[in-house]
Amino acid sequence: MSRRHSLSRKHKVRNHVVILLHRLGLPVGPMQLLTVPGRTSGLPRTNPVAPVVVDGTHYILQAYPGADWVKNARAAGHGVLTRGRHARQVDLVELPVAERGRVLREFPGQVPRGVDAFLRNGLVESASPEDFEAAAARCPVFRAEPRRS
């Protein structure tokens, strides 16, 4: 398992600004908010994410090893994706390692500003789709499916 990487103060402030703007109905770039219940408290926990869309399906990738949202998503198996004022309930299905590569390859092309987080955290060596694909064992990927009742 990868060691945990903490967000810098700058990134924590940026996340709070992105969350605030979304709650005001002003989405930022490709960002969406993922809200999942905390695995211990059950309280909603919200994090900005940049989903990748492959064949019409949204996928959420982890750029920060040991991120709490990943642990919460695994425990809950569902959450809410919000873009501006539009929210949708989703089931979060973690992909097996063998299926992650094709989604990870799409990330640098769809979310070029997000590549730096993967580089900074040592998950990839370059912004090439091949390096992202090779990081499949180190990067959890969740498929966001419409929530089943």
C-alpha cells in the first residue's frame, strides 16, 4: 500500500475555495464534488474530484495515496457527485487493477491540470498516457454509476 500523502496548506485552501464555488452554483473547470459518508462518523465528507469520462461513464481517480475519501468510498460504496447546483446519487464501484489502465490513460488528456498531483505524489514519472496506465496498481479508480435504490 502506498504511504499517505498529506495535502499542503495551499491545496487545502484551494479545495475549500472549489467547494465554496460549487455550493454557490459556480463550477470550476472539470471539477466536481464527491460527498461520501465518513466510515466512522457517518457524517458527509466532501472532496473535489476531476472525473474522467470513458465511453459515457464517469470514473473517479485517486491522486493522493492513502486519501480518506477512498477509504470512505470503499466502506460506503456510494456517494453524491455535484457539479454546481446539479447533484446526483451514485454507486461507487472500485475497478480491479486489470481494468484501471484504460481509464488512467485518459486522465492526462482530459484533466491536464490534474497531472501535477500524480507527478508530485510519485504515482507517475511523466504525463504520458503510458505512464498513467502503468500506475494502475497504485491508483484506485471508481466507476460512478447511477444509484440503485
